[in-house]
Amino acid sequence: MVKLRMRRTGCTNHATYRIVAADARSPRDGKFLEILGWYDTQMKDANFKLDLPRVDYWLSQGAKPSTTVASLIRRAKNPDLKPHHARKAQAKKEA
């Protein structure tokens, strides 16, 4: 079974991630099939990039995305959608 998940890169206290298609049995930072994009937790606005045609290909082949990768895919397909924590802060501000 193939999973779309994040692979940790970067240095201590500055984690960056590569979004990869990997066999579910391989370890988090182990062997992978293809790099599909990246995600940087410390950048503010454009903090990730995905190759959507390849993501769609893997999803059509039955790959299951992790929770975080599924969230990033939704945000990539709908750029107006804000991350969960930004939506919570906006709702708090309006209340």
C-alpha cells in the first residue's frame, strides 16, 4: 500500500519536510517512491508546494494521504482556504 506522507529534512530546530509517495511499511525518513513537494513550517505565507498532477496520479492509484498531507492537498486545490489555526483565530476575532 502506498501512502502520501511527509519526510523530515532540515536541521535541528528548523524542520522542513518533503512530501513523498512511500510504501506504508518503510520508515518515515526511509525509502520512498517519488518526491511530490515540500513543506516548510517556519515560513508564513507560501509555506508549501505540491506537484498536483502527480498527487492526483497517486491518489488515482489508491494511495492514502496522511492527515497533514490531505490538509495541504485541500489548501493547494483551493488557495482561498486558510489553515485551521488561522480560521480559528479569525472566528475568535469576529466573536
